[in-house]
Amino acid sequence: MTDYRELIRAAFAAREKAYTPYSGFQVGAALLAKDGTVYEGCNIENASYGATNCAERTAFFRAVFDGKRDFSAIAVVGGKTGGEYVEAWPCGICRQVMAEFCDMDTFEVIIAVSEEDYHVYTLKEILPHAFSPSNLI
Ligand code: THU
């Protein structure tokens, strides 16, 4: 299995940028493009709560804007400000965004609470029976 410590470290750095005045739950994500570039993202909340953008989508949208379409993994870390790190599972909308760009069988989602303590799942494991671009062909 790939050593994801560096990617997790990038996710922790990204978490520092989280804008979370409403939930206080800070999330960081680090998305690894197949060319080796890492795109970091944090959650960005909004007074109109539904306008909040999750850390994972921030990372994806930065990468896509930068011209990237091929990705191999994303590390996600989270926890309340000043509290313990907890497993931060990607929400359904973020999983759907992953399904738009990533291979279901090989793209890896790393849920970490530290650089040493993490679990790795394929996208298919966390989003079975996805509605994906291939459904529209
Ligand atoms: N959040 C993320 O950014 N990613 C996740 O994986 C789960 C939830 C954010 C959204 C919101 O700002 C806060 O966590 C609480 O739901």
C-alpha cells in the first residue's frame, strides 16, 4: 500500500485555512493528481449554511480550474477547533464530485486522524452504484 503520510500532512496544513464560524468543525483535504501535484482544500462556510463548500470540493475545484482531470487519491482530516481529530467522512455531494473525475476502482480515499493512523478506501467502496458520466452515454 502506498505511504500516504506526506499527503496527510498536506491535508492537516490545509485544515488550518478552514473558515468555520458556524460549525467550528475544520476539515482539510489534499488531492493527489496523477502528475504528482497536490491540491489542498479546506471547508468554507457561509451564513446561508447550504452555500458551504466542503474541503474535498475546494481541492477538486482548484485542481480542475488548474487544468487537471486525472487523480489518484485524496486525504481528508477533520475535527473541531482545539479538539481531537476525528474521522471526517466525505459527504454525499463530495463523493459525487469524486465520481465525476475519478476511477471508481482505483481512486483512493484516505480518512486520517494522524499521519500514522488512517484507513484507505476505494471510491467504489464509499460510493457503490454511483451515477456517473458513463450513465449518460
Ligand atoms: N465538511 C467537510 O468539509 N468535509 C467533510 O468530509 C465533512 C463535512 C464540512 C462542512 C461543514 O463546514 C462542516 O464540515 C460541518 O459539517
